Amino acid sequence: MFYYICNTGKMIKIKFILLIILLVSFMSFSACFPTEPTSASSNRLLLNEQPPEVLKVGLLHNLSVNAKVICDSKDNWKKIAVEYKNFDREDYLKLFIKEKEIIDEYNSDSSIVIGQKAHIYNFDDESSLNIDCGQILYLTMDYMERTYDNVIHTPGTGNYIRDDLDLIYKKTDLERIDKNEAVKAFSSIVEKLGISTHKEPKVYVLDYNTLMQEWEDFNLKDGTPAPKWNKSDEAYLIEFEEDADGLPISKYGYIDPEKGIPLNGGRIFGVVSEEGLLSFSCSGIFDTTGYSEDVDVVSLNVALNSIKAKFENIILTDPIEITEISLKLLPVCVNANTYQINLVPVWTFQATQSVEKITQKIKYSIFINGITGDEIITGGMV
């Protein structure tokens, strides 16, 4: 169609331009179709290097990260089939009853598994023991009267140890109680119950002076001042992390809104004073059922992109800061009727939000499935 151009130089130039146009058109046309990712781009999506210990980055307006990153391993992750541990009655009674007499024993509906029963025992020294699916709670009267719960837990956050406890209680040991002996006694109970633990326990020192400083302005529910602490109330709070096949289990739990059931994370802790064991609490304790599968885990960048996508169409008027990121196993319900549960690697983001006219920051968790990179939708925390 360009035959009327006789000049050879002009003809070559026009042919060259036409060639460029055809190449661009072909590239644009090809881009309309999906292509398989190369191995290099695929590798960038997976966790193939250790994440940084601290991460500071802005994601969106009023959404930032200033977080400690907890990731024990970049590989060898698994999906593990589990069930809530069924504690043997003789084992736990031997451990907790000792010289006590059972004055009351009864069953109630399980708070964990529909159709199962929890077993409750009250003893002659006013201590109590509650056994449920994957869960034990033992409390002495000394523990309850001294309201250690108000020291250990943040109100309204469930059965979690305060995240600022180690910043306030800074002592490393107590004069009147041998820390090694206290840890040994507590560890013995955990071991005899058949609970698998990950690494060494974390020990908080509840010393008299700090207890008194925290208690100066504390009132009970009826408005009366809380009773003063005594030197004999000093104690160690000992916390273990649960383990499955050598991998850590998250302590965080949530309600599955689709299946309508709670899924507890692994929590193991208790208080030991000079009087001995004052409390023992464990929940979300699992036994493996024999099936596990090696899985690849998405990188931290993929998980962060999922967080960003969650908020990018929301106008954030109050700033959100992610303060902790961890990669651990988390329970996911496969079948609600049979309570079939898998432990899967999950990126957990702990976030705080400063809301105008509310003095205390709002805290919440966001879970990103480490296999799929998708958010695990929750109906609240447990």
C-alpha cells in the first residue's frame, strides 16, 4: 500500500516503523493471556530466607509496621492433623490432689467441644480443678484471694499473659524462692501430663516491691481498695510454648465464624510461690493423629501484601501500628461435625489502634494463612 513512495531510503524507514508497530502489538496481545511464573519469581513468593528481627515500614496512610519479627525457621514447616488432648483422669488427680480430699465432683457441658463434658473437682482446702477438652485449670484459694489474675492478664483480652509484663517486672529471681526449683517443679507437671513444649520456659518474677507499686491505685469491683501484698506473695509466673513435631504453636485463639466453634491456641502457664503451686493453666493442648504433610510457606512480603489489601479500600482515620509479627502453627477447623483440626503455619500480626477519645489502645490480631497467603477470617478472639 506504500508503492507510491519511490525513494528507497524512505521505503526502508517506513518498513522499520511498521515492524516496530507490529512487535508492540504482538507484545500487548500476548500480555492479555496468563503465563506461568518463572522459578525466580516463584521463589520470591516463598519463605526462602530468614526474615529480619525487626521490621519498620509504612504500608498505607495510617497503617504502619514497627514490629519484632518472630520466626524460628524458614523451612521444614508442616500441616499437622491433630485433636484436642484427652487428659487421663488418674494422671491429673495424682498431680493436683496430693493430700486433699474431693468434697464435690460433677460434670458440665464442655466449653470447647459440643457434646463433650468437662469434669470439675472441688477440694477440702477450697482449691478447684477443671478438666475440659485439651484444657486444665487448677486454682488454689491463695491464688484467688490474692487476685493474681489482675496482675497477669489484661482485662478484656481473655486468658493471655500481659504483653508488657516483662517490661514492668524486671527482676531475675527472688530471695526466698529458688527459681530453678520452681521451674523444675512446674516442668515436671507439664511433662507428666504429656504436653510437648517448645524450647525453654519464660519466667516472670513477681516481686513484692513491683506488686505494691502496681497496686497503689487498684480497686476491686465493689470500689474498695485491693488488699495489700505481703512479702510471702512473691512468686514466679512460668510460661511454656506448646510444640508439635518440633514446631511452635501460637498461643492465640479465635472463633471460626463459619463453623461457629472456638479454636484455642496453645497456652501453658502457672504461678509458683514459697507455698508451692498456686495455679496451673493450659488450653489448646493437642495430640497429633499421625498425619502430617510438608508445606511451603509464603514469604513475609506476601503476608504483608495481604494485610495491605485488607485495608487499602478503607479510610483509616485512626492510626494502626503492627507491633509484633510471628510465624507459628495455628489450629484451623477442617470439619466442624467431627472436630477435625489441622495445625497450619500462619503469619500472625499483633496490631494496636489509637482511637480518639479512648485512652487505652485497641489491640487485635490478624491471621494470614502461611500456605495460601489469604486472611483467616475470625469471629473474635478466645
